Amino acid sequence: MDTNGNPKTEVHAQDRRIAELRKAVQAAFPAKAYTGRVTCYDDELCSELRQDQAILEEDQDIFRALKGRKWTEVPKQLIENLPDGHALLSDDAFPVFLPAWLCRALDDLDGQNEVRNFVVFAFSPRYDKVPDMTDHVLHRLQLLNLEQRRVLRLLLVEFTERGTPPFVRSLAAKAVTLIDTLR
């Protein structure tokens, strides 16, 4: 609310922050067609002789949707169906396509958003897991350049303030702390 008790001013400021975050994502993650390795199963997915192998359906979906595309061309339906699909990406493809998930995480910020939750989970320390997955999280963070990590941090800070359940806000705060260790 503004000084006159008008909630529209606060909503407008929040909308402006989200628009600025989207611009920051676009600036930090250039949209270039990607022809490299999308998943760890690319060789099997490209080979006609190996098409009958038991490859996870999600990997096939990711491979088909992203091969030769820009992050701005990632179908929203793919992200909705695979809110954690960025975890299936090869190390080279991860920084190329992560922004598609980041932008979707900014949608409907005050509503339910599984993509947002999975983005927060992906960058939170995993000390409570057996085995401890924090090294994997750190590895993924290190695949991003400094500007990309800065933008990711800005998004996570936003998620600590609104748009997520309390336990997810807590994880977002831990993810921010983890990113800060890499500076």
C-alpha cells in the first residue's frame, strides 16, 4: 500500500520488479541456437539402431524439444510437464536452457508454481540427502558465469520474500547463502 493506503502502488512495484528480473535473465543468458549435447543420452537418441533402448521418456522429450533451439523457444508445456527438466540437461546445455525455467518460475508469483519450487530445490544445499548432493548443486552453480549466478541469486531473493510456501522460502534463503560462497 502507498501512503494513501492504495494497494495498487505496491502491486505495480512488484510487477516492475518481476519485469526487471525477466530483463536481467534475458541479458545474462543470450538466446542462441544450441546444437551441442542436450542430455547424457544424446548418442542413443540420435542413433536409429538404438531407438528401442530403454531411455527415459523425459530425456527423449527434453532432447526433441531443445536440440537446435534457443532457450526462448522452449515450449511452455515442456516446462510445465517437466518442472525439474533442467536437471536432465548436460553440463553444456544447462546454462543455455536454464533461463527458460527461470522465466517460468517468475510467472504467477503469488500463486502456486511447481517450476519455481523445483528451481529453488535445485539450488538449495542438500546436506540432508544421502548421499549429500551439495557438491552436485555447487557444480551446477559453477557452470554459470558470475552474471548468471548474480541473476539467479536475485530471483532466489525474490522467492524468499514472496510467491512460495514458508519451507520453500527457507530453502531459497539457503540457496542464496550457497551462491554467496562462490563469489
